[in-house]
Amino acid sequence: MRMKADLIDLNDYPVEWWEKLLDLGHKIVSDPAAYAHACEGKIMGTLFYEPSTRTQMSFQTAMLRLGGSLIGFDNPATSSVAKGENIKDTTKIVSGYADILVMRHPTAGSVKAAALTADCPVINAGDGGHLHPTQTLTDLLTLKEEKGTLSGLTIGFCGDLKNGRTVHSLIKAMSCFKGNRFVLISTKELALPVYIKDVLSASGLEYKECSDLEKAIGELDVLYMTRIQQERFASREEYEKQKGCYVLDRKKMALAKADLIVLHPLPRVDEIEIAVDDDSRAMYFKQAEYGMYIRMALILTVLEGQAHIPLVKGREHRHTLCSNPNCITHKEKYLPHYFIGDGTTLICEYCDERTLAE
Ligand code: NCD
């Protein structure tokens, strides 16, 4: 099996690997100048098929601060993608130009599909509503630096838990640490997908679902706010029904613990009142800065060849199609149908959805 230093899902790597990365992130925060030449002569390709400010710019700045160079696009309309080129061909070609690829795409499983053919390591910068592992590394470094621990925390996730890929990745990661409790605050329509609840159940950690932020805020050590992901709704009307359902304001902050920290992957729409920015517990701008440092640590680790995982863990089931209509296997038909498991229920290797075997 081909081994490469791709980062598709953080949980493909052992927790000890994350901890080494967070230690390196901490060293870089303390003395970024010491790493100014660490990636001289290396090239990073950024393939952004979906809008991004922080993720793209923090990756680019991270590479520049390591002494490396950049190529890429942030508007597929100006690349051959507009002529109908598939992911396989684009990534195969660009991976021949660059030493590392960072990719964001609107479809679940797309970055894994890219990694299958790319000749260099591929980093997932967000694949549809599925995962966003480097935002999770950002969140973990923020928690480590600001709370001093990744264990024993009561973490509230509030907003669009259905479509928020940052929420999915962070819950998967935090369920690997002892004593964490999860409070899932959302409307019924925007509840956490079953495959992430399965991860929580398997971890044996406590979690509860509720719909009232005001009632829940007092017990939290960390509040992870998210925007309602308009672009992932089937229709404008459905979005309008959910829009503005949660707003963190100063009145609610007054009910929270003195040492709560408020995180948000950003961009914010209307779910955190601007006045909350002046509260010392609002950590989201600092969180975005930590994102650059942890991405420096990640690029360094990947380019030094200190990461290797087998990309395919299961096997091909030719006649079974993934049950998730938003999975990349429905759009890029040449992709092998890789699933984990051999029983009647299989797990799609691209998007993690359960599917009945054919
Ligand atoms: C998030 C994303 O793209 O998933 N943003 C980010 O990467 N900082 C969150 C979002 O878009 O709501």
C-alpha cells in the first residue's frame, strides 16, 4: 500500500503525532524567526475551489514565513477546471510542480480523491461539509495555549452542527482525550450528523443535545460558536428559517464562567455580537493567529517526511455506490468505490457515510 504524508482526517494519525505537532507549534509561537529558512527551495501549491480568507492566507503566510514559495489558484474559473478538467488531472499535474498541496473543495471526500493520484502530500483545507483538520489543529493549539489542557473540558458547540465541518473535525479530535464533555446546542434541523454522534458514543464520553444557549452557557469551559452555513442549504427558504437562531451577546456572556473561552473558526455573520469582541474571554481573533503558527508546524513536519499514512484502509466494492449524494464519488465517476468493512453496512472511505453493501 502506498504511504504518503497526506492530511485528510486528523484521526488517521495517532494522538502522539498531534501532540508532537502542537509542541512544535508552541516553539514556533515563541520564536517564529528561528524557522525563517526551514523550507527554503520548497514550493506549496494551493488549490482553492471554494472561497477562503483565513485558511488560504494563513497557509500562504506560513509557507512564506518558512522561506518557501507559492503557486496555485483561488478561483477555479481562471484555471482549467473551468474547461471541465477533473480533480485527478489537476492534482496530478500540480503535484508535479509543487512539493506539497493544500486543497479546499465544496464536495465531501474530494481531497482524499486528490491525494489518491497526487505525487506529493496533500493537505485537506476543508472538503464540503465533511472535515477541516487544519482548523482543528488551530483549535487544539488555541486550547493548549489558552486553557493549558485538552482534557477534562466541558465544550459547547453552538449553531450549524449539521454542516459545520470544523465542528465535525474538532469533536472527532476532542473525543480522543479523557474527561471531556460535549454540549451540542442547535435546532433539530441543524443537529450533528449521526456518523459524528457515533464517534462520541464509541468514545464513552458524556454528551447531551439541547437547543437553548442561554441555559447551557453557564456550565461551559469552552464555547465554539459557528455560523449557519448558507451555501450548504438545499434552498434559500430553508436557510431563512434557521438564520439568526443563535446570537451570543453580552447578556449571555454575563451568565458564563469567568474563565470560559469563546472560539469561532470565522467568518462571523451575526452569531456573535460585535460588543462581545471586547470581552477578554473572546478568543477568536487570537485563534486565527494560532492557525498560522500551527500550519507552519504542519508544513515543516510534512516536508521533513515525518508523517506517513496508508491512504486506503478498506477495499474496493465495485457494485456499491455511496449513499451520500454529496460524496465526490457521485461527481467524479472514475473513482474506485473504497469502503471500510465487509458486512452489510459499509463506511465510505471518502465521506464516512454509512452505506448498505450491494
Ligand atoms: C470555516 C470553514 O471554511 O469551514 N472557516 C475557516 O476555515 N476558518 C468555517 C466557516 O466557513 O463557517
